[in-house]
Amino acid sequence: MNSTVIVFPGSNCDRDVATALTKLQFKNKMVWHKDNNLPKSDLIVIPGGFSYGDYLRSGAIAAKSNILKEVIRAANSGCLILGICNGFQILIETGLLQGALLRNRNLKFISKDVYLKVINNDNKFCKNYKKNNIINLNIAHNEGNYFTQKDHLKELEDNALIPFKYCDKEGSINDNNNPNGSINNIAGILNNKKNILGMMPHPERMIDSLISNTDGIGLFNSILN
């Protein structure tokens, strides 16, 4: 499977996700944000980091990059798109995903491991997880507080477009287990066609039991399968 990772000035997780993809047998290429052409891709990843130093608004400047025109075209043609952390923010800014990512409710940068419950696995990103699986991934963000309007929230809930929610190690979902204030504990969302996933946690950081755990592998293997 061919994958492409988009690189922006300020990206700091592009090599991490490239390493994860290569380890799991993707044929990966890195593409600079000023390029105008994408290689043939089954999966495009917009990585985490702090594109353009998060100036103006997280993801706002990166969303205007040359290559994003091609990413949008590929997304609209059905290509799988994965936006992680800052990549999720960029997808919101392009309009490929709806909603907003606001400052964390404690107004502080958060970097820690969190528990997630797999709410829906009927999509190409989560097939290898069982519904209601509890996984442990890392978060590192300042603007991860997902918000959307009531009608869109209902659409997300009714159409199985929320793959992950923040929880505790027993799987309880409530405000005490919500690290950033996201509405309904949402940690990631899909578009209506389910070919675009934006998520704040970092699956690429959890692919090796020697340095973390392997809970992120399920996401990448789901895409491969």
C-alpha cells in the first residue's frame, strides 16, 4: 500500500509517522508542503506538530499550502486521509472535517498518555479493533478541545462517525476522563464517507512495546487490511 506524509515547517511528528508506516510495510514517501503534485497514494497522512509555529491559529496557515489543494482533490476522490493532532486541526481548517478545535479547557499544553474507547469500528481505520476496546495512546496538544454545533454532533453520533472517545482504564466515559474539554469526550471524527479521520491522540507513538505500547498498530493494520 502506498502512503504519503505531508511535511510542513514546524512538523515534529512527520518522521515518527513515517517510521511507523515503514515498519508496518507501507511504501511511504514524504512530500514538502510547497510541492504541487502528490505521488500515487492509498493513504495520505497529515502529521502532528506545530505547523508554522501555530501562529495565527493552529493549522490555519498550513491549510493554505500548495499541496493541500491536491490533498483535498484526493480526499474528494475517496483516498484515505489521516490527520493526527495538528493534522486534525489542518483538516478542520480546510473544511474536509467540520467543527473547531479550541484551547484546552485548562488553557495549558497537555502531554500525557490517555485511555480511549473504540466507539465505532465500522470504518477502514478501526476494523482491527473490537468495538468497545480500550486502548492507550499519547496526546500532546494545546488546542485539542473539539467543538461542533448540535446538529452536526447529532449527525456524528447517529451515523457512527465518532471512532474514539476519551475514557478511563475501565472504559467509563465522563467529564472526569476528558483531558481537554472536548464535547462528548470526542477524541476523533470521520467525514460522512468515512475516508477521512481526524484524531488528536498519536497512534504512531504507540507501535513499539520497548518504548511505549503497541495499541497504535491496530489503526495502521486496519488501513492495510
